[in-house]
Amino acid sequence: MALNDSGAILVAYGVGAAVACGATPLARALATRSGALDRPDARKTHRRPLPTWGGIAIILGFLAAALAAGTVHQMPARALAGICGGALFISLVGLVDDRRGIPAKTKLVLQIVSVAPLLLAGVSIEIISHPFIRHHAVTLPTWLAVSATIIWVVGVTNAINLIDGLDGLAAGVAAIACVALAFIALAWGQLAVALLCAGLAGAAIGFLPWNWHPASVLMGDTGAYFLGYVIAAVTIQGAFKMAAAIAIFVPLLVLAVPLLDTALSPVRRYLTGRSAFAADRDHLHHRLIALGISEPRVVLLTYLVTALCGGVAIWISLT
């Protein structure tokens, strides 16, 4: 990795963190004034109304990082526009949901629609490396490529949103995942993807001091959707395009914690006779709290597991 690449990565991370950290109090004030408050109920852990829309600061941090690090010169403009356009669209959906609420099925439809900018920009899962044969890939037919892209983007977007149930959990897990993905992208010469990951990691870290327990602001669906969408998009642009047998496993391993929780949720609800769209307190982090582990320790434990998964993903991608 050249020195200028290292400098660009540090700039992306630093600008993302600084802008997000500075913008979070402004986003918190805007949410409070607009009435975008998350009120306590039986499913939530906080005991007082908290302003949402903290995700606005994450978005600003990411966009500032992308511009400052010169990502526009490293990635095709069409692909970058597709990623940012789709991410901003789904964030707007989250912003409205945080303020007024949107039915779950409607949100799902809008999440599927949000993948359109990626598909139009050519950011899709068109080729999947064979998981057991080195340097052998399978080219997907168009209908399957579109379906796989939609499933992946919607799945990861909801995975990050579902783990946003404890103070600092989603921001920290997303940041750790992005750091791992940045290392992997650099190892494979994908500087543009590494810059986007570094900028997003910085934005999540910059937001974290305001979101750590006891949080004074939440990222809301606005931020969780944005984080999940961008992570899904950059893995399509990066990890899935690695010409190696382990390419298909890398993004799954880096995002193992949120994806596992997401995969178990509809199964758990089906077995108990509830709707797959019904909210509950049976997520992995809720179960750990029920065992008597404090909220900050549950968050730190999840960080550790995510970091271990990310470390393994880095190791196998290098070997």
C-alpha cells in the first residue's frame, strides 16, 4: 500500500469522525425541535424519550469523508452515484419513519425500491466465486443477479437496523465491520472501496460518544438504514468481486453477528405464531441482558465477537 493511499485512508476516517461528532448535537437539537423522539415502551431499554435523527450526522460525516479523501477520483462516478443515491433514498425513508412511522410492509417495499439506483449504476452481484474451487467463478443470469442484489442489500440494511437496540451497539458493530472491510479491500487493491469503508467507520465512531450508554441521541432508522445500505453496497463493489474461492464467505463472516440475528428473527417469530414483521425483545442482545449482563458489557461483548469475525475474515482473505 503506497503512502498516499495510507494518507487518503486516514483522511477519510478522520474527516468522517470529526464531521459526525460535530454534527451530532445539531442533529439531536433538530430532532428534539421536530418531535422526532423515540419513546420508551416494553420492548425498548431506555426509560425516557430520546431524540432520533442522529443518523443525519453519520450521513454528513460519510459524505464529507468521501469528498475529502478524493473517492470521486478513485471510483467510477456512476457507481458512486448509485451508492450515494440509494443510501440517501433509504435514509429519507428512515427519517420519515422516525418521525411519523411507516408500516413494516411499506418499508420493505421501499427498501426494495432503494436498490434500483445500484442496479442502474451496475453495482450488482453478477459473478460469484466458487466457494471450493480457487479462481473459478459463476456468472449469474440477469434475473438471479438482480434478485441476489436485492436480497443482500435489504438483508444487510435490516440486519444493522435490528441490532440497533442498545446504546452504541449498531454504531460500534458497523464501525468494526467497516474497518475489517477496509483492510480486506486494501489487500486486494480496491482503494475506492477502502476509502468508503474508512469514511463510514469514521462517521460511526464520531457518532458513538453521543450514543454510548446512557445515550443522549439515537441514530434511528435514518442512520441504521444508511449504515446497512452503504455496507451492503461496498461489499458488492468490493468483497464479492474478489477472484478467490473465499470471496463469498468474507462479507458473511464480517457481518456474522447482525446477519445471524436477522436470520433467526423470522424463524423465532414463526415458531411462536407471530408475524415475521412483529417487533420483539428476543434478539441476541436482549437475551444476554435477560441473563443479567449489563447493557454496556453486552455491547462490548458483541464488539469483541464482531472483531474476532472480522479478524478471521482478514486472515483468510490474505492467505
